[in-house]
Amino acid sequence: MTKAELVRESRPPLDWKYAPSRESTDIVTVDQRYGLFIDGEFRRPISKKYFTTINPATEEPLAEVAEAGEKDVDRAVKAARSAYEDSWGAMPGKERAKYLFRVARMVQERARELAVLETMDGGKPIKESRDVDLPLVAAHFFYYAGWADKLEYAFPGLDPQPLGVAGQVIPWNFPLMMLAWKVAPALATGNTVVLKPAETTPLSALIFASLADEAGLPPGVFNVVTGAGATGSNLVNHPDVDKVAFTGSTAVGKLIRNSLAGTNKKVTLELGGKAAHVIFDDAPMDQAIEGVVNGIFFNQGHVCCAGSRLFVQESIHDKFVEKLKRRLSTLRVGDPLDKNTDVGAINSAEQLARITELVEVGRVEGAEIFQPDCVLPRNGFWFRPTLFTGVSQSHRIAQEEIFGPVLSIMSFRTPDEAIEKANNTPYGLSAGVWTSKGSRILWMADRLQAGVVWANTYNKFDPASPFGGFKESGFGREGGRHGLLAYLKGIA
């Protein structure tokens, strides 16, 4: 045996496991108690009620947050109306733009702090908060700041005017990003805002309120009322709210639509989804595997446009599924603040129960389940990345939105069959297509009943690109020039 062989023989095997790389939370200061942000300052709730928001990865309490009652919501709407009539509504667009540019720059300056807070309060991996959410938040404010003094060019020959007071209700899966999608175009067009964040993720909206105040935004232009469903209902149904924007479940969206029927309020609804992700046999397989993983396991599957139904062409189905299973086995599930984590904590015990219930339904209905072997943390709310094969179109896991890291896999033979299966859903928010043929991409996009179709990629967003759905996924668009329409009158 040579000397080199002896050295190799004596070396211990290399351990390629990831070493912990936890993001520090020292940059974030969380107060013990938060009031309601109304008319430029934090105020105690008239309701005298508070609730606790927790870290879903540890179940430890983070802060007490005010629960706004009907009188609190009324006070916030009155503040927004006063700010609209006294200053903001008539302010020249170039002056409004200065505030939005300032907010965008401050978001960039405090991006690390906001990303850590978003992960602590929501459970998503820090690399997603840091590298996806916060850059998009700043980008949306920059983008709509640029439109603020150009509305007459956006809609030439018309007379675009603000609506007044916008009541906005946002979900818990992308708290800051949904705030930016709604608040930036509303303020750019001259409206004032009363925002109701989700009860499980209220902290980033409250910190943003402080940031907006530091940016010099006039009192009453931006207000935050925290609470659960009752608070949102009070805001949506307030008689002095001119515009309602809601992102959340289809069930709640239907309630809002019914309650506002017959009123003059302008409404946009961005609701649930059950997106089809279609893989043709000529697709670059390894790239498509990564696209599928990003499509369903990004943010633990807590994404309305998640590619939760995977359709693979029959000729490559078995090979594709085998490679996908191997890829799932490499996903790292655990501490969301660890920069190596791929799949973080489920947002709440309630959502975990929903996911668990539907996965069990999938087992009972006869689908074959695969979950990689991984150790889950003892505390917090966790669920393994999951895929089902042998799924039929009638299975509940193929029809109902699970809103978790669960993928249902089906096959198809022809493009026509892929379209028929992909459109067999009450939803119509998004879809993805993987193929090397550009003509096939265009053919599929023309026939898929979805508001957004990604080609050879998935979950890519840009402030200049409109986003929204059809059917039970809602109506209206957010992002791009189209996102201005929902906050203007004088435009057909």
C-alpha cells in the first residue's frame, strides 16, 4: 500500500451535513404591547381588548396586540377621511411620490430587521423573507412612486381621480408583501388607507406604521387596526369606506362580495388557488424539478398561487417522480431563522390541523403518500414535505386548497388532456408550463384558465406585472399599471 493510500485509509469520512447558521434576532426590538396606529400615533383600543401573537416555530409569545372593536375601526376611518379631504387627496402627485420614495428607501435600509421580524412572527425561512419578500416590498413602493405623478399618462384622455378611503385586509402568508401590493398603489393614486393585517402576523404592519411615520407621512394617511375576523368585517362594511381590497380565502371573499352587493364600493378580491403545474416530456428535467419544489414548498406551501397539482406527461412520469422524491429527501425542515432551512414552520395550530386533516383524507381516498424521513422540532407547528401519487381528479386533495407543503401528482398523455385536467378546478389564479417548445407555451397559455401563467419558471413576481385570478380565485389585478385602476374613479 502506498503512502497516499495509507493517508486516505486513515482519514475519517467527510461529514457533509450543514452546520447551523442562525440569523441573530438582536437587530429586532419587539415591544411587549402594541396599540392601534391611528391618525399618526399608537393609541389604546377603545375595546380595551388585546390578544397575543406567537412565534409559530417555538410557540413562544412575542407581544400583546390591540384588538380593534367597531368604535376603533370607526375612529381609524374618520382619521383616514380627514387626511384625504384635508391634504392627501388634493396633494400633487409629485409630492406624494416623494413620500413613497422615502418609504421605499427606508424599507431597504431596515430590510434585515424587517426580514427577521417577518420570520419570527410568520415562520417562513429567513432566506425567503430576506431574499424575496423584502426586496419586492421595496420594489413595489419604488414602482408606484414612479406612477404617482404620471396618472394622466397611464390613462390618457381620461381624468383619473382617487376614490377616497381604502379599507384593506391582508393575509398571514406574506404580511409585508401584501401590504406593499395594496398600500403602494392606493397612496400613489391619492387615497388614504386603513389596513387590517392578519391576527397571526400583525407585527410587521405595526413596525411599518412606525416606519411610515418616520418617513413623514401625514397623520391619518396610513392607519392600522389589528384584530381577527370581526375587525375585518367592521372595516369592510364601514359606510365611509370607498374601496375594499381583500386577499385571503375564497370562503371569506364570498362573504365580502355578498355583504357589499348593492353598495357603491369598489372591490378587488385575490382569493384561493389550486394551480396546475404541467411538465411536458421535452422539458429540462432537472430544472423542472427545481421549479416544482419552488412551486409548492416555497413558504411551506402557504401561497395562494402554489403549484399544488402537478401534471407530468405519461412517458416521463415514473422517472420524474423518482427524481422528485430524491430531491424532497434533501430539503431541510427546521428553524426558520437558520439560513440553511428550506421549509419553515406552519403558520398556526389551526392551519396545521387543516393540512393534517386533508392529508389523512388523501390516504383514506387511496392516494399513495411519500414523505421524506426528517426529524421535526419538538416545539412549534411543523409538517413534512409531502407528495401524493395515484391521485384522481375527484380526490379532495386534487380539488381543495390545502395551503401547505402537499403536492398531488397526476399524469397526462396529450396537450389537450393536460388542458382539460388543469382547468378542472373551481379556481383560476395561476399555472406553470415546462417545455422546450415556445409555440407550445403560447398554445397552453392561451387555453389555461388562469390569471398568471409561468413558462419554464414558477413563483416569479415583479411590481410591473399584474397579478390576479378568474373564477373562485377572485377578480381585479394588483401590480403593474393595472394595479392603479382599482384605486381610481373616472376610468371605465
